[in-house]
Amino acid sequence: MANEDRRILRTRNNLKKAMLDLLKESNFQEVSITKIAKAARCNRVTFYSHYENSTQLLADIFHDYLDELARYYRDSFKRKKTFLLSEPSRSVPIFEFVFNNQFVFSLMLMGEVIPGSQNIFCETISAISRNELLLKNDVEVWFDIEAINSYETYALLGIFIYWIKEGFKSSPEEMAKRLSFLHSITLDEVIVKNHE
């Protein structure tokens, strides 16, 4: 069973790599299942045993990268009781991860390849904030917490889209400082619910 699982994982990884390699040369609409299978050194039957179509394959790629981004986000407050949103060092690894995977995040966050991929990005971040963090200040008196969460998450998306549009000209450190500045003039300290 373990060998079968490894084989499935290897085939899916080959399909994912093939898809990304082809997208560097062609538009998504031009990438056929035949081309993907050929680049992954398998056949169409093998492709269809893993994915229904190329959109599902690309969505799975995005999911992998979002899982990793979520890990970096969680690591930014791991083992802390509270933290300041205005601490730039906390965000640097998140920006570094996006910077090191510019191609995938450009595909995902510009929202032109798979409609709704921006919303999936935002929901990934939003779910962590909703389930694992609390705002220390009583801003919930003025706003529903979901409104604040949505504001913060889509603001982060906006920062990433700005960075993509400028061609990742600014360093991850510079982007973290910019985000920190925006947080210093809006929300402040956050409580980590489970800070073990």
C-alpha cells in the first residue's frame, strides 16, 4: 500500500510540474491534457485517473502552495501569547515564500486563470485568523469580527497584487515593512488563542 501511495504521489507531482512548465510557455487555454500527459511522461488515461480536467490539476497546485503559505502564516505567531501586527519581522517569511514562488502566486492572485482563486487565497488566511486569533482591542464593538477579518485579508491580497504588478521589484523585507506600516495605523495587538 505504501508503494502504491508513493507511486500516486510521484505521478501527481509529475503532472503538477508538467502543468507549471507548460504554463511558463503557453496560456492556460492552450495547455491540453495530451500536452500535460506527454510532459509528465504518462498517458491521458493516467491523467484522468488523477484529475477530471486541467482546471482541477491547477487548483490542486494552488492548494499545495496555499497550504505552505498557511504554515508560514501560523509560524509567524507560533509559541506567542500576543503579537503586534506592526512587527515587520513577523511577515518577512510570508513575503519570502511568495517571492520564491512568484510564478504560481502570480497565476493564483491575478485571478485570471481560475476564477475565484483570489477568494480561495483569502479564505485560507481568513480561516486561520478566525479560528486561531483574537483582536486584543474591543474593535468588535464597532465592527463585526468577520468584517474586520475580511478587511484585513483582502488588504493582504491587495498588497500581494500590487507587488505582482510592480514585478516583485521590492524585496520581501520592504514589503513586510509596508504591511507593518499599514497595520501600525490601523489594527494593533493580536492575541493567539492557543499559544503552546
